[in-house]
Amino acid sequence: MLIDADAMLGRHPRRDVGAGTVTQALADMDRFGIAEALVTHSWSWLHDPHQGNLRVTDLTAAEPRLRPCWVMLPDTCGETEHFVASALEHGVAAVRAYPADHGYDLAGPDAAPVLDALAEAGLPLLLDAPQITWPAVETVAAARPALPVVVGGLGYRLLRQAAGVLARTANVHIGLANLSSHCGLEWLVERYGSRRLVFGTGAPARDRAESITRLLWSELDDADVAHVGAGNIRNLLRQEARAA
């Protein structure tokens, strides 16, 4: 079973990867054998987080295989007041942050109240490595041991930076999207255990087959593949996955 913890709806403005519709997402998931996905809307990333969050909630309301993942902002300007309470009310499964693109310090005092509320609510925080530094990841995670933090998009040469943070924290996890180091998945599992890895594709900006091949053709045993493919994100979401 595969649960994609890193997917997006909505058209991508710079890549010709389709219209980003629910129909297309479900068809691609069927093609690649993905049971469920956490989905953010491109509006929340590149336009207006509030409107994009509402949009992804509407689009996923009738699709039990797609679970909304909202985008957070610091509440310094008031546009995301009561963000976490509203997210829980709308059945949001996790929260994503784009601190570099949205122009704030995730480890600073402005974002702290929202992060504290996420930790209290048990909502995982999802990040892309290019959006944040590893010292900032460690600061956020160390200050909130109850907050699961999943960092995807590592690329090719970030394992050394990630390793120290993984060693010093228990609540930081690595996503599979663009985990490009040769045998990097196997090395991470050998050193930190399979419970620290979360399956995600980065679709549609990245081809879903990339992460699937990385996992299913790896040298991991079946139990570790099951943990990474679905079990770990299921545990982070604190509920059983719905059947596809």
C-alpha cells in the first residue's frame, strides 16, 4: 500500500504537467498503485494560502482518497487567524509551509504560535528542503517534540546536513520525493530505521514513478517497505488509512 504525502492539485505555472485536476490526480494514482494522497493546492503556494486552502478543501470533500493539506502562514497580519482550529474543523490531515517563498522565518517568533498549535493538535508539518535550512528545521523540531516534521525534496547532496538533525531529534522525518543520493534510502534506513522515512512523490511537478521505483526497487525488506510506503504516514496522521 502506498500513501503519497507530497502531492498537489492545481495547474503548475512553470511546468507542463497537466491541469492538476482531481480527475487527473486520481487517474495517475490508479496507474501507479497509490491508494491515497495528501494534497495541497497550487494557489496556496503561489497565490493566496487562504483561498488555496479553501479550494483544496472543496475539491477533496467528495474524494475519500484525497486528504487536504493546508498551507500555513505566521498570523502577524491576521489573515490566518484561528488557522489550526479551522484546519481541524475542515478535516485537514497535515499542514505545509513555504517559508522561503512566503518570506518569513519558520524558526522565528512570528511563526511560533501557529507551530505550537500544530504540535498541540498533532498535525504533521511538511516542508521542502529548499524552503528552509537544516538548523531551522532542528530549532523548530527540538522546541516541539510532539510536532512531526517531514522534510522532502532533499536532492543529491544534503544527506550529511540531514544526518545530524536526524540523530539529535526524534520527530524529524525524511520524505522520498527527490531523495536523489545513490542508495540514500537504504543508508537512511540502516542508520536511523525505516520509521523515519515517509513516502511522497512531489507530483505532479515530479514523476510519481521516481519515488515508487526508489522504494519498490530498493534493497529494503518487505516490512521496511510497508513502513515507508504507508505505515509511517498513517502513524503520523494518528488514524488508519481509508481503503482505496
